[in-house]
Amino acid sequence: MRWLILMLLLVLSGVALAAWDKRNALIDTSRIVSGGPPKDGIPALTDPEFIPGARASFMRPDEQVLGVVANGVAKAYPTRILSWHELVNDRFGGLPVLVSW
């Protein structure tokens, strides 16, 4: 079981199968397929629009956010949205900031 978990982690982390000695595999390696979105398949958010929290009717009261305070500006990024985009290119005043999830 540990071997299977390790192999899945290697595949999912993008480690090339060519660099791995397939002769010691416990399964037929021709059945291993890539999963997830392709390269550049998760679009970053760029210069997102923000609304006051009181007007954010799409938010639940218990919703988790990633909060960032920089250059005198505070913003909240809902983790539900970050899970779809993972990166946000934003500005705090004139300071460019990359928010990563």
C-alpha cells in the first residue's frame, strides 16, 4: 500500500516517469495516465474586483478567507474561489502582490 501511495504521489507531483525505473513497478505502468488540468489549465485571477463584505451575499458567515494586509490596504480572498484559481495577481495601492493558495 505504501508503494502505491508513493507512486501516485510521484505521478501527481509531476515527476517524469522516464526518470523512474519501471522494471520494478508492481503494476502495469502503461495504465498510468496523467490527471488534472493541463499546463496553464488553472487561470490566475488578475486585478480582481472587490466589494464591501456587507454586500458579499455569495459569502457564508462561516466562510474561510485568506486575508492580506499590505501597503495600508486589507483584502479578503475566499478560499472557495482560490481553490479554483490558486493564484491572484493583485495590487495593494501601487504595490503588485501575488496571492498563492
